[in-house]
Amino acid sequence: MNSNIQLIFEKGTGINLQNYVPEMDIDEINLDKILPKAFQRIDLPIPNIPEVEIVRHFINLSNRNYGVDTGIYPLGSCTMKYNPKINEHIVRLPNFAQIHPLQEENDGCLELLYHLSKLLGEITGMDGFTLQPAAGAHGELVGLLIMKKYFETKRIKKQKLIVPDSAHGTNPASARMAGFSIIEIQSNKNGEVPLDQLEFAMDEGDVAGIMLTNPNTLGVFDRQIKEITRIVHEKEGLCYYDGANLNPMLGICRPRDMGFDIVHLNLHKTFSTPHGGGGPGSGPIGVVNELIPFLPEPCLISTKHGIICQENKENSIGRIKAFWGNFGVLVKAYAYILALGAEGLKKVGQIASLNANYLRVLLQKNYSVPYNRICQHEFVLSDRGIPNEVTTEDIAKRILDYGIYAPTIYFPLVVPGALMIEPTETESKQSLDYFVKIMNKIFEEANNNPEILKNAPYNTPVKRLDAVQAARNPILHD
Ligand SMILES: *Cc1c(COP(=O)(O)O)cnc(C)c1O
């Protein structure tokens, strides 16, 4: 703060904000030379409000916010887990926060990126990584462009991609953006890919491969995964692994060992950056040796002169992001992996699955679980059998009244009235038990007092929105 600030206490109004505006500390400029008089502002109406009012205004706004620091956030497919605060501190250290990608001396930042690639290689089993994609969906696009370029350089025409119906919504969207047309395969009653249909689809001839999430969006692990990747490889296809939800796999199972050729990770779900709120994110891509020449540039390589940056590779798909990606997210992932170590990461995987199964078993007393088998990090309930025509939306709105966040609803589409729950490894048993208690209470309300659910929520700053009106008559500006 500027030492020239004069604090003047006005009678009855507390401290006056205007007195906080510091004196100008640059030389007087001749404004008329820069800007014609007609465009100059005569006065600046800064509100004359006591400091305390401002503080209360922003604190009240912040109190309306809900986040994982406030309570459980069981948003399936999004891994809203608690991220250690120490990593936020680390990423703000001046040598990380104030570095510029064009500066000559990089204080070991390129080494950090190189080592992080190696660690992610260890975790997934892949041979080479790019850290540049800025989000999961961006990684998907990059991975699929690599797939496309691979077939182009081999002069093999491949235009279709298999995407099962249990895939994340971004998968078919990215496939289309990369120029593939999509063959959708319906999952079987176990939530797995039916092998006969896969073989049939691969026989179409110009199929580039498959894009798969395992565990899929039903939270179940496809036990025939090695068969799936074998079938695709046998027909000269490539296997893409959507690793956005790697949490339950950490230290337990590696995409490479399942037979995958390309994988993307969401560092902003699994590795210590919050997911949501608009970013920044990071969706690194890992590939097998054969695909390394196609990775975007620049690439980092290790030489006897240290880590250097390599450009203009013949077969690279080119640039996909300025500089090295979202560096801060990468630093946090690096710190997180080093702090936990191999054993710690494995524990993350185990507890993520244990917590989800704990909830699944307790909730099935009152709620229907359509794919009811041991799950990984998440599972899906449906509103089938909830009395008095109470819907998934009613349940989700009522959960808010009890001060916690609702699960993902109406997704995945393969489950009608879906409630997709992912507790993550960072929730304690007490917090899981509280969630079960609320869910059971809501079930009782559905039985005895359904009206209360139809109009919920009551305790939130914004009450139930009229979704139909909002869609029909949107007000897009003030
Ligand atoms: C979140 C997620 C994505 C997309 O990641 P974004 O960073 O939001 O683009 C893709 N696939 C799965 C399975 C996901 O959960």
C-alpha cells in the first residue's frame, strides 16, 4: 500500500473508500496529446461507500459460493476432489509464477516439464508425452489428430471411429472435429462393450480404431478390455484411452497394459488442480513409441547439454497451443505426484473406489442401481421406483437444501433419470455417512411429503428455475 494514503474517519460512515486511492506515482502526462478532448472522461464516479460495506458485500457473495472447500461435491465424471493447498503455494513461488517462456534462463522449468512427462509415462505406461493440451477435450482432439496423421503417412484410408454409448460426451464431439465419422456401439447389460458387435464394426474396413473410457461413465471397469484392444489391433486399428478419470486406476492399472496406444489425462481432475470454474486445465497426451514422431511441437528432449526444445519435426501434427501449455497446472501435478509417491498414488486409487462402493452399497437400500456391480470411482443411480413421481431433478434440488452439492444428473444417457455419484478419495467416512443420511431422508420425503420435493430448493439464494421459460424466452442481456 502507498504510504501517502490518508485515512480519514468520517463521522458515522466508517472509513471512506475514496481516501484509499493512492497518489499518482508517475509523471504527469499531457493527455490532450494522446486522446482528443471529446473522448476524455471528466470525472470518475467511484462510489462513496464505507469499507465495511464493501467487505460485507463481497464476503456475502463468496458465502453463496459452493466448492469442495465447503463440503462434499459428488459430481460424477468430474472428480471434484480436495486439492492440497500446499501446491497452490508452490505454484506461486516467484521462480514459477514470474517465469516467461521466452526468457533464456528457465531456472529448471523445462527440466520440471521433462520429468513430469516421465512420471506420467510411468503412471500410464506410455512412451512419450506432450503436456501442451489445455483441457481434456483439447487432448482428445490432439490425440485423434495424431491417429489421423499416422494413417495418412501410411497412406491408409481410415475415416470412422468406434465410440461406445457409455463414452463421455466430449468423445464423439472430438472425433467429429478431427474429421472422423462415428460408429456407436451400445453397451451390454453389464455396461461393457459387446465383443461380437465390436468385431462386426471393425470389419467395415475403414475404421481407424476405438475411443474408450475405462472405467466408463457408468463407473464400471470393462473386464474384457484386453480382448477389445486385441480385436482393434488385429484389424490394424488404434486404441484411444480417455483417461480423464484416472483417479481409481492410479498405481493399480495402466492404460498401456490394457493395450492402448494413445491416452489423455485430465491433470485438472486427478492431479491437484480444481476442475470447473472455467479453467485453466491441462490434458496431456501420452503415446506409444510408434506415435512419438506425430506429437505436437515443440518437444522436449534430454541431451548432454540438458533439456532442450526441438522443433520442425517432419511428421508432427504441428503446434496446438502457445508455448508449453498451462504451466501452473503442470507444476501442481508435479508437486502432487512427488509428494504422494507410488504408494500414495495407489492409495488414492484404492480409496476412490472404496468410497464409491461404500456409498453404492448403502444407497441401494432405497435407490435403484441399474448396473449394480463393484464399481470404480463412481456409480449411477436412477429415479426408477422413487414414489409419487418424484424425479431425479427433484432429488437433486432437494439435496441443495441440505447444504451439499448435487451429483451429476441425467448423464450418462444410457441410464434414464441418472444420478451419477463420485465421492472421491478425499471424503471422510463422516462426510459419506452424512450424504447417505440426506439421500435416505429425501427418499422418506418422496414417500410422505412429495410436494416438498417438487418445489425445492428453499434455502438457496436462487430458487428453482423455470427451465422451459429459460429455454423458450432467454434473456441474453440486461
Ligand atoms: C471431464 C471429462 C472429459 C473432458 O475434459 P475437459 O477438461 O472438461 O475438456 C473427457 N472425458 C471424461 C471421461 C471426462 O470425465
